[in-house]
Amino acid sequence: MRKTKILICGASGFIGQNLFKNFNHPRNSFDVYGTYFRNKPCVVWPNLTQCDLRDKHQALLVTKDMNIVINCAAMTDGVGAVATNPVGYLADNIRINTNLSEAAFINKVSHFIFLSCTIMYPSSTRPLKEHEHDLNNVHPKYLMFAKIKVFAEDLCRIYSGLGNTKYTVVRHTNIYGPHDKFDLIKSHVLSATITKTMKSESQIVVWGKGEESRDFLYIDDLIEFIGKAIEWQKNNFETFNVGYGKTYSVNELVQKIILCSGKNIDVVHDLEKPTVETHMNIDTEKARQYLGWSAQVSLDDGLNTTIEWYQKPPAF
């Protein structure tokens, strides 16, 4: 019996590596392929192709004969580097997303999954549904990134109406877990706090008041969602909020990480440092109703597993 061919674009990244590992497991009936740009994954899997997805021809070649394509690919960098060259960052990511969504359509891929995010939502203490994104009220610091994601989502919506390719937009929250970035320059708040905590003997510094809140989703729950979308999505286009369904302030997150670390560390707030005091809060009811999915890994359990991996990263 012919196996389903699945392509992970951006297989060297945090999410891509975890997806490749999962779908390549013997329990799954997939032939798994992956792409990377500059950096190979930490483990050399079979069927990996180095390519530049900014090039339309290469995107067409790598997606040919694939049944499922998952777009995890993006040009990423630290905030400072992006601020120095925003035009390059903008153009590169638009090209990647445009090339892959078009290539999936041209090559008649059965299912294309785009990993978007929740950046296009305004700050809210109330959980927001999929239709409540609002670029007019996105924090200015996030606006450029939000526009890139919304444009890519719109391309998926358009192509879904022109052929038989099914498109799924995954608006996920802050993902964390093994193989995340912990280098403080490119890492986000959760992995950065783990790094600061594990390297500290006395105190860690939190920028600002620490009152902003985020939704944190463990990587295995995201993978579970993607599996359910592949199996159960019926319509040619759907957008889903994918998150834990509960927010935690930075202060709450820091205290949980310190508790999981087993260290006795003081927290100091530097009110002179810049912060974005927003609340990212989403409603995940659609994913539950349509696909039977909801997050299963608590923040405490996810943090314990992630910190254990950080202390001694196991081989795949």
C-alpha cells in the first residue's frame, strides 16, 4: 500500500524538528520528507533536502508529488536584527509563504497546512474567536509581522477556492518544549526565562512589571492538533485558534519556572526596560467542536519536561 507523502518545510526549526520526529515514527503511515535552508536539523533524518524556498522554482520542485505539505519555514532572527533590516525580513517571508501556497495549488497537493500565529489579534482579557482579528488595533511593534501572516492566510483562502487542495491555517499561541531556542537572542519569553533561571544562582531580571499575559502551548499538543486536522478537516479552507486556552502573566510564568527548577532565586523588575504590555487571549472552541481537539499538557507538566530536556538534551 502506497504511503502518504508528507513534506515538513523548515524541518531544522524547533517546530519542524518535532513534527519530523513525530510523523517519521513507525506508528504513522507516512513517507516523511523535509527541507532546510542553512542549518541542518540536529539529527540527520532521511529524505532531507537543502533548498531556498524564496525561489519559486525550488518550491515547485520540492512540493511535487507530495500529498501533504506543512509550512513551518520562515526567515527568523532576533528582534534587533529584524529591526536593522525589516525590508529584507518582510520580503523573504512573503516570498516563502507565497511560493509554497502557490506550489501546493499548482502541484495539486491534497492538503497544505500553514503555521500562522495569533499575532494579528488585539490585546484582550477576553478570549477572542477566529473572526475577531483586527490589524487596526494590533500593537505597533507587532504590526509588520501580523500583516505578513494575514497576507499568507489570505493566499491560502484564495487558492482553496480555485482547486481541490485543502488549506488549513493554524493560529497557534506561544509554543514551547524540547528543541526550542534557548540562546536569549532569538528565544521568546518562556525559553529565555528558563535559560536565565538555569544559569542564575541568585536572581533573574524581568523587564517591566511582568503583568502582560500570554497563552503557552506545549509542542506535543500542537502536533496532536495537526494530526487531527489532517484526519478530520472536511472543508477546503479552515482557520483554527490553537492554544492552551488559558493565559498566564509573565510574573506567574517566572514563578512556575523557578519552582520547577528547584532553585531559590529572587525576581527583580527592571522598569526602565521596554515591554509590550498586552494580553494575548484566544478562544479554542472551534478546534474542539470541529476536530475534537483540546490541549492536554498542563503548563506545569510541560515546563518540567522542557527543563529536564534543557538540562540533558536527549538524542532523537
